[in-house]
Amino acid sequence: MLRSYNTPFFVTVLSETDTRQLRLEAIEEATSVVVKVGTRVLTDADGKLDRDRIECLAEGLCKIADSGRQTIMVSSGAVGAGMGKLELDERPTMVSQLQAVAAVGQTDLIQAYESALSKGGRHAAQVLLTRADLRRRTGYLHVRNALRQIHHFGAIAVVNENDSVAVAELKTTFGDNDGLAAQVAGLMHDAMLVILSDIDGLYDGAPEAAGTKKIDLVRSFDEGVFGLAKDAENSLSKGGMASKLTAAQLASSYGHSVIIGPGRDPHVLEKILRGDPVGTLFLPRERTLRGRRRWIRGSAEVAGKLVVDAGAARAILNDGCSLLAIGIRDVVGTFKSGAVVAIVDGSGNEIARGLCNYPASAVLQIKGQASETISDILGHCPDESVVHRDNMTLKA
């Protein structure tokens, strides 16, 4: 069983033997590996698709698959590849232009993966997703089943956000492929998430500064960890270290180990498979999300908010209680029974989210009331709790 820790987030003294053992435990327990690679890694200085890089990545992916593990590649690069193919110097700003560039680049991207993976005896299976594909429970399960079947056929899924149809105005984007990779990892049991970056891992300061050191191990997430993220704007890429840390935190809450590693190392995946000390290893949380709770926390659309008083917040956070009507002070949004809602304290901080047993209109009528009065107020009482603990996840 891979060990979890509650000591400070970075290791001041960690022997090479201990580092290797932790990494070997992580990879040995992983029955599936989700690899995410970003635009900065996949494109050259001119913004064109780096086919040599894809060849190296494909070789590593095939070795992971040959070890018997389900192997999934979450790949950025469609917009970057399209920019190179269309000889564009700057990333377009209009949504329709970005959609068109992504559509042009996607063909090059998947062809490059198919050509490279075929040399290792594997096929590339293109999977394009939008957030809408995962926010419904049925869609979430369909995607998971499709990925399993792709593995059964001996192919490697190459997943990307469907940029040609997903637009921010419709609220269907994942925001970046780091978040998409974490959600894909959430579909799997006993997975490892590998996020390949143009930076070798998480550093204790600006990576380019003298004396800065790479952190080999992150034991738990706190504000200090996120304070180390130093993002730089880039015309091709949407993600940065902060995005990668958020994705790592989500995957860790699922019980998955995460490695943020050097995407430009041609043998990085082989090294990870061997347990070599590359990049930064993030250990999984001791208490992890499973089943429906995993979908609620990572993929489901949040339809509204329930504002609770201090007593209800303490009961949820400290005692593992369900949310009762008496602890609700306000309702934000319009939603149906069974919708996923965020539970926030009086300051607006999200403390949990879960499936609401009542529509918003009913919660407005029973908020602040004792459970035994619900039937008198509404004429029926389908559940004494508004959000049951079994259908609730705490804020990571």
C-alpha cells in the first residue's frame, strides 16, 4: 500500500533509495497510466508540431502499454499544430478562428500519433471530449466504458478537448488539458497521472533563478505548494504550473499518484516506469473519493449554491454530517431535484458539494426549518436531509 504523509509538503532530506522506493510503489500499484502533454512540449520554436517529440512519447507509451497497464494520452497541440500548418504567427483571439485552427491541426496531430504508435504495434484511438460529455453521470460512465474497450483492443486512446465545438461562452470547456487529464484519470481505478511540462517539475522558487532546487516529493497540498507556482504567459498554451498543481490536487483526491515531469526528456516515460527520480512526485490523499463522489467532485456541473450557517458548516466539515434544511440560510440559482450544488459558508467559501434531494424552489420554502416540519410545509418529505452525506464530497 502506497504510504500517505501528513508532514510538511516538501522533503528536506530524502535519500535516493527512499525516492526510488516511493516511485516504484506508485508505478507498481498503478493499473492504468494517464499521460498529459502540453502544447509547449509538442511544438517547436516556430509553433509547428514536433514530430520527433511525438515519436519519443509514442515509444514510451507503447512500453507502458506493454507492461499490461491501460495507457491513455491526453494531448494538447491541435491549435499549435493548426497554427503551424496555416503559418500563423499569433494565436487567434476570435472563438470561431480558434475552432477552425483546432480543426485543421487535429488531423495532423492524430496522424502523427497513429504513425508513431504503429511502430510499437499499437493504434491511436482519437477521443474528443467536451465538459458536457462528463457532467452527466450517464455520459461519464459511457466515456469510461469506451476507454476500457479501446484498451481491450490493444489501442492507446489519444484524448483531447474538442476545441472545434467547445467554447467558453457555452461553458463547455475544461479550461486546459491539465484539468481534462485529471478528470480522465478520475474515470480509472488505481491510476497514475503523469503531466509532462516544459519545466522539469515543481521548484522551490523561480526555476531559472540561481540556487533554486527541484522538489522531489510533495506529501500534501496546502497554500505553500500553490505559492510556488510561477506561471508565464504563452501565446500557444493555456495551462501553467498553477493549472498543473490544481490537476494534481484533484487526481490526488481520487487516490492517484501524480508526477509532473520533464516533457522534453526523450526517455521520460521509460524513466518513470523504472522508478527513476525524474520530476516531482505527488502522493495520494489518505482519504480518497470513489464512485459517484468522484464524479460529483471532478466532473459534474454545479447547478447552484446552498449558503449554510456556521453550525451546519462545522457539522459537515468536522462531524461528517448530512446537510439539513435547518442549517441553510440562502439558495442561489435555479435547479431541479438531483442536481449537483455547491455548499458554501457565510463568506462564500465552498466547503462541499453534493446531490440535492430537493429543487431550488422547495429548498427556499424549507430553509431554516426543522426536518420534521418539511412534510407540513411541502405536503411531502422525500428525505429528511437536503444533501445526504453519502452523496457529498468535501472541498479538496
